[in-house]
Amino acid sequence: MLIFEKSRPGRGICALPGNDVPAVLPSQKDLRETKLHLPELSEVELSRHYTELAKKSHGVNDGFYPLGSCTMKYNPRINEEMAGLPQFTEIHPLQPAHTVQGCLEVLKTAERYLCEITGMDAMTLQPAAGAHGEFTGLLLIKAYHESRGDKARTKIIVPDSAHGTNPASAAMAGYSVVSIPSREDGCVDLDKLREAVGPDTAGLMLTNPNTVGLFDKNILEITEIIHSCGGLCYYDGANLNAVMGVVRPGDMGFDVIHLNLHKTFSTPHGGGGPGSGPVGCKAELAQFLPSYRVAEGEELSLYKAENSIGEVKSFYGNFLVVVRALTYMMTLGKEGIPEASKNAVLNANYMMNQLKDLYTMAYDEVCMHEFVMTLDPLKNETGISAMDIAKGLLDFGIHPPTMYFPLIVHEALMVEPTETESKETMDYAISVFRDLYEKAHQDPEALHMAPVTTPVTRMDEVGAARNPVLRYKFD
């Protein structure tokens, strides 16, 4: 029930003292012509309403959350405590630099750590999300080519297994997109890549490990092919959680990278914001980075590079998200960061090997931090789709993995058990997957009806997509 439906005239919360200064009302021309719709509830009703909503939400604090390619890992509480310090929360972005030296040190230290982890030379913390970082990185590539008078480079090469935001970001930056097919092993087709490159190639956008959870064994050859034709290599950091501290994108031959602090460095996804998508680059591109950046000297200061592409967000990015990520990096340290990656890879391979006798793996080889199953055989045999299995997981307190992605795998389920999950949790999830497989053969109709124990049961998703109710209609 919506809060407006619980509203009753005259109810409210008398928590504020009476006004002890003369009331100043706006002029008549500035007053509303219709009454403002505000719900009227008592304090206890208001508290119960939002508690009820919270109980309908599912997060990593509620249960297993193996959402592939999104890295729904646990966010340590110490991150929140650091981000809640008044020295960080009670500042203003327009304060003089000498009054916020500690905050500038946070930004500079985070940049230094992220550069070390990624193999980059410089980084901006300004972008507010991963896709925002993609767009920013492409603007760096564009500025680089234009600074050299090389305006013929109009194409960005993107593998067919890429995240959907990659071609969208390239198009937004004014490039045309060339899609490169994957081979049967899930990696880039080198012959097709060589055919596609030329003097019009601005760059390549690539995720490694790629979207099917495999580390491309030809990565050095791939980046060399792009560099040999004068293009630049862009690394989508969505899957860095599998390799952070173990191998660096900069050492693979990448020139630009964006990071998802929420995916890799344990900051909240944010439900649409705030997020953070820092962009790093090699030294020759640093002059184009968005302003403002932190400079070291007798005291820390802010500066704008002469050839900067400008600002991509107000001020210095979502600062408290960076505080959380820096806390995570400093907590784990040099030894803990690679250990987290190795555990993520170990967990994914454990689950995959415990399920592949029943479920068909799209690529039956050692994976990185995630693996992809194809439920095509199960659907052909029983009529149970990837969607049905995903809905069935909800009845067991497990959030579904990514469904129907990547597009190159039919009836795909992409599972990512992050490094923060225990063997007992994974064993439980494995048993649920196996039980659902048996139910698909014995009682498929039950899975068509799932979920049945959740606050909201199986919905008419087609109807919701075609006839959405986007606003509440008042009487």
C-alpha cells in the first residue's frame, strides 16, 4: 500500500517547537494554486511504513547475491564510519584549499593507490558512475587524437560480448561502433579484429576478464593490433574484481581505464547514485583529464590542466564514495587486495564445478570471477527457462544472477559469487540450483508460478513494460 493510501486528514507529528519569529509568507503570485499533496500520518505509522518497505528489499545483508558482472560484494561497516566523520561531512566544496588539506589528501592518496593497482599514471575521481567514466575515457581518446590533428579516426571497436554501455558511450562521444565477433572459446576473434582496424580506428573498448568470465589469453596481441594502427586501448573496469592486485590493465597495453568503485572497492551501488567511476590514463593522456585535480607541493592544492576536457561533474566527484573506497584499500593493504581477487576466482570455479554435471556451462573451462550457464538444453527438455530458474531462487532467499546476458549466450545465467561469500553459503546455493533442476523435470508448472513466498509474487512483466503506471492519481 502506498503511503498516500495510508494517509488520514489531520494526522501528523508535532515534533517542532512553535514559531518564535514573525512569519513571512510569499506573495500571492508565488503561492500554489492547488493544495500540495503530502501524506498525513502519525510518527508510528510513518516508521512502520518505511520499515515494511525495507523488509521487501533484498541486499547482501539479507542473503546470497550472485549478480554477475555487478559484483554485489559486502560493504564493510568501517567504510561507513569513515565516510560519516564530521571532518568529511561538514565541509563545503568552495572552501579554500588550505582549510581542507585532509580531504585533498584523501583524493590524492586514492588516486595514487588506484594508479598503482591499475598500472596507470594519472587519474580523475570526478565521474559519478561507471558509464559516466566510459564517456569520460572516450573524451580523453578523442582529445588525444584531435590534439595530433588526427580527425580521421572516427570508429571505436567493441566486441560483441561487451556491456551495453560500451557502444552507447562510444556513440555519445561521436564515434561509430564496429562490433567484433567472439570465437567459440568466448575470446576476441583476432582475424576479424585485424580486418577491422585501420587509419579510421580511434580505439578499442574491452573488458578483461571479459563478459563471459574468461581472461583473454591473447590480450597482449589484441592491444598491440590496436596500437600498431595508431589507436588507443580502453579498459572497461567492470571485471577488475577478478584481477586487482594480480595483473594490471596498464601492463596489458591499455591506455585508458574506468573503475567502478561500487563493483571492485566495496562502495554502495546506491540505487542510481551516488556512485563513482574514476578514470585513469597513461602519462601522454594526463593533460586532458577533467579538472580539478590535486597537486602536491608545500601544501596540497587544486589545478586545471591547460588542455583539460573540462568538468564532467560539479566540483570533485562524489567525495564520500571515494572515502569509502580508500578505507577499503587501506584496510586490505598490499596483501589483502590480491587475496580478495584470488578468493573471488576460487569461489566462482568452485560453484561452476559443483553444477556443471547438471547445468550446461557456456564455456567449460577455468573461469575468473564469474561463470555463464546456458539453460537452452533445459528449456528444450522441460520448458523451464533461465527466467523460471531465477524466479525459483527467490523462494530460497537467493537473489537471481544476471539473466539473458551476455547476449551471445542463449538462455544465459551469469553467476558471480564474490570473495566475501563462505563455502557454506555457496554449498547452500549449489543445493538450491540442483533442487530447481530436479523440479524442472518433476514439477515444471511450480517453477512457472515461482516465486510464491516473496512479498510480491510472479508479476505480469510484459504488461508492466507495455502499460507502466508511472504516477499516483489523486482523487
